Amino acid sequence: MIEAASPGAATLLAQLHARAFEKPWTEVEIAKLMENPTVFAFIHGDGAEAQGFVMGWAAGGDAEVLTVAVAPEARRKGFGAALVTAVGVAAHARGAATIHLEVAEDNFAARALYAKLGYAESGRRRAYYAGVGGAVDAIVMRCALPRP
């Protein structure tokens, strides 16, 4: 089940982010993002059964997937695809014609998922992510949203 996340869900979102990433966003960072009226988020599941979340923004005809966090034990079960699809639908409903994201060059599973969902590589940000073994490039991927 996917449901909209309220600004009050910052604690849960931060917990999920910490389970999914080596360098997670804090509750304060997430709460600050959620204060922006262009930002929206969705949770897959709820409460103790939450498996992941997605956060994005939409403004001026464009949108961005800010983060997709899926708990390690819930990966490869379709939750990520459902969340990315939900953020695209929400962005389209908010007037976006395109949506983009950044993904670590070495995150092959995520890159394959995004490609399967219609995202195509559109750029590169050199040394964008700080990793344990050194900096990693971000691959910028973009997807056109369906027109009504």
C-alpha cells in the first residue's frame, strides 16, 4: 500500500533512509524539505511495516526524484518501482512534463530499475557522491511524463 507522507512522518522517513543508505538524511533535513510546498513524499506500507519511501518535488513543469529509500530486506520485491511510479504520477498531476533524478554510477540495480521505468541517461555529475572508496559520479536520468 502506498500512501502520502505528511510532514509529521519525518522520523519514520529518516529511519527508513538510515536503513537504506550509508550516509542517510537526518530527521531535521527531511522535515525541512517537507516544509517546502513543492515537495511531496509517499510511503510504501505504514508504521512498523513501512518498507520504503520516495520524495520528490515539482515546479515549473519539471520534477525531481529527491530520494528513493527501500529497506534492504524489501528490495527486489517491486516496492522501488511502485514508489518511483507514484512520484511520477504525482509530479504529472502537479503539472510536470518531465522528471529527473541522480543515481550513483555504481548503483547498477537502481540504474536498471530506472531504465525499466523509462528513464534515460541525460548527464553526469562528476564526484557527486562521497563513498567509502572515494567519490562516485552521479548519473542524471530523465523521463518524459505522459501527456493527457
